[in-house]
Amino acid sequence: MPTTAQKRARFAELHKSGCFVIPNPWDVGSAKYLASLGFQALATTSAGMAFAGGKPDNGVTRAYALRHIAELAGATDLPLNADFEGGFGATPDEVGESAKLCVGAGVAGFSIEDYTGDAKAPLYPLDEAVRRLRAARAAIDASGERVLLVARTEVLWADPGAGLKEAERRLSAYAEAGADVLFAPGLKVAADVAEVVRVAGPLPVNVVVGSPAFNVRKLEDLGVRRISVGGALARAAWGGLMRAAKEIAEHGRFDAFAELPTASDIAKSFDR
């Protein structure tokens, strides 16, 4: 098993050129399986984590999230990026304390988003969002560890009327505040992806894919450095569970079990 420092160095190296997929497991078993497929890094999913605990996305405590993150960080040889939501803090100082704890959980990177959780005012004002990001940056720098800070704007999901220009304005400010990676969930067409890559300049861009709208080659050609899938794999697993369970409950049939992997097929991935 590589050391945490080695994982972090490897993760930073992955962001320097090319394009890689960073899938999002929701528990140790799914992390081990994804690692067995040859992916080079993993990322947590706040949605998948919450669903596994019977909670909605953004519905878990900081302590719960940190336990989950630490468990996944130690589960495989791969570096782990944490979906750290809004930093679990009402103030920049609290975000800085959360960031310090996240570094201590063994991550190679983590994201801080500008979503407030308040439907009436879904985004932090830009100056406050920047202060929160700077607090996270300061916590990483104080640790002396090579942990990547991912700046994530929720404009396109939480306030789509604000448009791509507002997302770009925020990403530019976050780059100046010390972000290592830029991320704007909700990009749906190639032209918008290309525009975000242009605005990011030398900084790597993460694109999340939750539908068949893109493929890896297309995003790589657009200049995207890394591709995540958010809660999509967790939703795929839930989709299979829901279909099979409803078939039993509503029709008394077990047809969905016809093409399941065997227990030994699943267990093989845990030994790698």
C-alpha cells in the first residue's frame, strides 16, 4: 500500500497532462471494485454517501462525512478526492477548520462548493465564497501537505438563470483565490465545456457526467483534464435495486435476478 504522501504526489501528477476518469464509489466495496478495473484515482460522492446512510444529499454531518472519507481513503491504493460539499461551516473560519480535518482524513484533494443549501439564496455572494475558499487554501498550506483544492461553483445547477457567464466569473475568482482545479457541474454542451476550459487557462477542469451526453474522447478533445460521475454510479446501483424489489413486491417475480453476478465474482475484486 502506498503512503498517503505517495498517493497525493501521484494525484497531483495526474492533473498535469492528458485526461483521466475519476469514478465515485459510495462505500468500501464499490471503491475496491472500481480500483480493480484499473482507474487511477477515486472520488467520493456526497449523494451516494448520504443515500447509503438513508439521508438526502447534503443531509449528513461533518463527522459522518469525515468518517466516510477516511474509510474510503484507506480502502485502496488509489488517491482519493473528497466531495466535501460546502466545507461544513457557516463561516470561513469554520470552513478552514473543516478543511484541516479533511486533509487529516488522508485525501489527495477535496472540493469546496459555493452552494448555501438555502433554496431562496442558493449561492454564497461571490466575495464570501472567495473568503471561504481562501480559508480552505490556507488550511492546506498550513498542513504542508500536497492536497489539491477543487473550487466548485453550483451556478448551473442551483441558479441556472444566472448562466454560464456567472459560472465563469466565479471560477475566475476562485482561481485567483488559490484553487488547483476548477469545476462547474451542469455543463451540457461541448461549446460550454470548451468555454470553461478556455477561462480556466492553465488550471485543470473537472467535468461531471451523469448521462450519455458526452464520452471520454470528446471531453479529452475539448481540453478537460478529469471526468467524474458524481452520484451516477450510486444511482445506477439504486436503479437495479429498485427495479428488482418492485418486481417482487408488485408482481411476485424474481426475473431481475437472472443476470446477476455471483457472490464469488464480486468478491474477486476485493482481493486486489
